[in-house]
Amino acid sequence: MATETLAQMDEDEKIALLHGKMPALLPPAKRAEGVVIGAGWVQGVPRLGIPALVETDASLGVSNLMNMRPGDHATALPSGLAMASTWNPELIREGGAMIGSEASAKGFNVMLVGGVNLVRDPRAGRNFEYLGEDPLLAGRLVGAQIAGVQSNPKMIATIKHFAVNDQETGRHVANVVMDEAALRESDLLAFQIGIEEGDPGSVMCAYNRVGGSYACENAFLLTDVLRGDWGFRGFVMSDWGAVHSTEAVLAGLDQQSGDQLDGKRWFSDELRPKLASGEIPQAALDRAAGRILSTIYRHRLDGWDERARQPIDYAANGRIAQQVAEQGIVLLRNEGGILPIAASAGKILVVGGNADKGVPSGGGSSQVAPVGGFKVFEQVSKDPMKSFARRAFGGTPPLDALRRELPSAAITYVDGSDPAAATAAATDADLVIVFADKFAAETMDHPDLSLDGEQDALIASLAGANPKIVVVLETGNPVDMPWHDQVPAILAAWYGGQEGGTAIARILTGRVNPSGHLPVTFPRSVDQLPNPKLPGSDAPKADKAARAIYGVQADLQPFDITYPEGSDAGYRWFDAKGLTPLYPFGHGLSYTSFAYGKYKVKGGKRLAVSFTVANSGEREGADVAQVYISRPGKAKRLVGWGRSDLQPGESSKVSIMADPRVIGDFDPALRKWVVPQGTYTVELARSATDIVERREVVLERLEVQP
């Protein structure tokens, strides 16, 4: 059908599909009538029934960046790291279906959802949007989310940012230098798995360069890998302000997004004369337009009514957000069984974190104004490139939720701005709960891993005054904990979304048993990282010449990023180097206990693992049992997991058939994945470092197409 439609289109209509605008930057008179204002708008072909593409951010819900739709709110999911901490693809798919339904109801048909850049450095400002450091876990979860979004009629989802856009510092000028095998075994594998499982309509290419070429005009990424090896059948859109030439269309880019942010309108004004001269062949225009049309038809957008609006059941959607938040909270430490808080608790002091206002949100294009709005909303930078990175708190306040859960307790709150007063109040409490936050945002990486302001000193002072203390971390990244040994209980609650406060209170009081497991490693310090100094943190500022070459958004002079860990990101690096982290990948405690049994490992052509999990405690709970594999000279890798929700005394069987690509190596010469013949060690584990049982198995050589 796309071929027939394309044959009826003139050149202007084809070009119109190849570039989009940011409606908020258009004068009202130039905006299409009735179209909701969002991240982008691509003109359709009304006479042929081809609708406009109306685009919204992003992975955590329907964003309303800079209040472009005054007063419009949406259900805010918890952060990507919170979602990843659930290790629950089915729940993440349900969350994707929910935010996709809201996007559709608000008048959008493209959702820029599906961020799967790996967490390589815990200081990266956009980590909170993503799904952790492991390509298998992140790939399966993002695939589930995308499938959920696209389960809604007439909806296209993306996967982004392709590829290796793993930090914000210098994101418009940085060049990632990494060999092909390492790329394939880490960042690209996460995208590959996500595309296989989610079948997104679009891929969004990144700002940075890879191997010297911009990601949005990188023929190796967009043509050789994405379409040639993986058989991707959708279209490639650019990130906003990521296009640098008309020739990008020859490399595999199909659509220039938000062209007001680029130096030139490469896919419209600059394209026409090159088509006329033959520098860009008509076949390239037809190929790009045809891919967009094919995706529109495959997702049945033809006949879409951009003025249609549907009612939204925010109460039902909030319950999904709450479930994600509850399953994503990780109990890091619980010495002496200080948690859960007893119903008979006496005097409880709650300190800091705007706990009386709500829970924090990450900043940038993914920020979702929750139902009820933000109670705290602060601009953190006057730099025009960072002005949309705003610190905000909203959703359900933890203080209110704790008072609902513990009606007999005397709960008081101090904001922590006066450390001496807070410490004095702590001496008279039966329990102290400190909410500690660290703001993270697009465009801004962290200089270190410390909490914002003087919170570390405040926690140490409170712990010195009262040994019964719980710290609730509301962060978008792993953080340092210089006070760690003074604090008996620590929760990683991340950014909790719409119902974050409710979820925290239900976990603290035992109404819900914590089941989250870390999707990232918490290092003891930056000295344990592959790059102790953040790449580009000392790069010179961009001058006029650099901006002329690299675009108006260039903030630094170009620099290279080298990743010494290669494919061994996160826990793999710690394993390869024999480093002991503060908290390992996969770690998470429960209020009950679990026992493993009947562990079986079968080798040969494919690795198969099975075992049983039993709830050996006295509370209902969920366990995430993990399986890792290693061989001499190689760091361990996650090959699968099983999440089991069990009543006391109940057991379940977990079976895992390992993906050969996770076990093997990518051989660029053969252009295949190769599992070498040999003896492998297979670990049944509670985390990357907490091993329950090891088995050796012999695997035969296996070659797999890329």
C-alpha cells in the first residue's frame, strides 16, 4: 500500500514527511489547527489520507515540557531505574500500555518512548531515564515497554538514542571510540534485543559521534547494522538538533526532527536543490518517504483523527504507577530488622527531601507533570541549553502516606534546613526517617556521587543522635554513602512517580514486601570506575567556530570518549577487575526469605538452566533469582532471571534458555556471534556477587547470525 501511495505523491509531499517542527516554537498562526502541542509535528498528506505525525516525550509518561500545554497533567511513571529494578517485563509492558493510552487520548500518535542507553557511568545525568547497565535486562524491559505502548491502536513508539549516547557532557560533539565487538556485545545488543521484542515503528539516532561519524549519518549503524544485520523495517528519526548534513539521508536517516534546532533545514530547504542537481538521487527521497509511509500503514495510522480526544481514568492509571513504584523500591540494608515499621511505633521524626510536598522528578524532556501538578518547581540553571532541566517534586507526599499507614504514631516533620534543630529533634524520636535526594537531568552530568547540598553531613549528624534511623534515597543514580555504617536501614526509592510517596510508605510499614533488585552497581567511590574522571569534564568551552561546525547546541570543543571497560560495563567491570562494590548489581533484600533447590544445568548446543524457588519465610514476597555465566579470561554475564511471587511455603520452578549472544563473542571478521567450545561456570545467584551455587558445563561451538 505504501508503494501505491508513494507513486501518487509529488516531491513536496514526499519532502514534507522527511522533516518535522517543534510546534511550541511556531507562531500560533503557523500551527496546524486542532493539533496538540508536543515535542514534534510532521506534516501529513491529507488528500491521500496520510495523517500528520504528532509526537510526545517520553518514557515515563506524557511530558508537558515547559508547560507548553498550560495545566495539562499526566500519570507519571517512576524513573527508568525504578522500572528496571522490578525485573518484571510483564509489569513494564502494562506501564507502557498505560502511558501509550494517555498519549493517544491526548491527541498524539507517536511516543518518543524506549530509552535504552546503558548506564556506563553513575554520574551521567540521564541515567534515571534508562534501564540499567546490563544489555539483556535493559533490552528485554525496553522491548516490553515499547510493545505495551504500541498495543494501543494507531500508535508508533521509538527506541533511543542510537547509539552509545551514555553521558550528557559534550553530547553534541563527543566521539565514542570503541571497537565493533565491544559495541555489539553491550550497547548495540541492548538495542537489538529491544527491537526484536518490541518491534518499534521508529529508531531515534543520537547526538554524539561513533567512530568519527555522527550517529544520525553513520552508515555503519543505520544501514549495515540496523537494517542489514537486524532487518529493522521502520524509519529512523533524528534526535532534536542532531542532523548535520543532507547526505545523512544516504546513510540511512529518514526524518529530521525539530528542524528549528538544527543549523539548517537539511531535509527540506537544503534537500531540494540537491535533488534537482542529482547530488541526492530521487531514489533516496523515495526510500526515506517509503519507510515512513510503510510504518504509518503497518501501525494503521491512516484514518487517524488528530482532533479526537478520549477520557482518561487517572485513578486506574495511578494504580499501575504505584505498582511499578512498589516493585521498583530496593531494600539495600536492614540491619537488626529495623524494618518494617511496627504498627505500634511511637514517635517518628521525618526529615528532609520535601517529604511533605511529594517525591522528586528527573529533569529534561522526560519530565512528566503528575496529576495534581508539581508542588515544588525550580529552575536550576540560567544557561539556555539547560533551562529545561527543572527540579520538581510532586505526586503523593511520603509524609501524608506514612500518616495514613501509621495512624497511631506521632509523626513530625522537619525540612532539614537547620541541621542543629533536626538533630535535636532526632534525640527525642523512637525512629528517624531521612529522605535524601539528588537531582538529575538531561543536559547535566554530576561532578561526583555525593548527595546534593549538605545532606551527607545531615545524615551523619542524625545517625549520631539516634541509632534507629532509616535513609530513603530518592535519586536518579547510584550515590556515595559516607554515613553507610551508621545507618541500619537504607532504601533506594529512586524517583517514585505519581504514587511514589504511597509506595514508599507501604514498603516501610510492611504493607508491601520489598522485591526490587538493583539494575546498576553502586561503587564505593569514583576511583572504582573505568573513567574516574568523567570524559569531557575538562574539555574547553565551544567557541564560535565550533558552534558553526557542530551546531548551535554545541557547548564544548569536540573530544573523544574511550571506555576502558569495552563490553564489560557495570558489574562485568567489577568482576573482571576483582573490585568489591558498595552494593552489587542484582542486590535486593526482602522481609521474608527464599531457598533455592533442584539446580540443573544442561550444556551442548544451547545452555538450559532450571531450579526451584521456595518462600521459606513467614510473609508473602517476590524473589528475583539470577543466573550468570563466565569462562576463563572473560567477565561474568547475566544470562537470565526468574521473578517469583510466592506465599509462605509456596515454591515455583524457573527455567531459562540462554541467548547465545549473551554467552558468546561477536567476531567482526566472521560477522557472526560465536560461542567458543569449552567449559563454562554457571552461577545461580541472589546478585552478581552473592552466589548460591556454581556448576560447570561444557558448551559446543555455536555460530549465530548477527
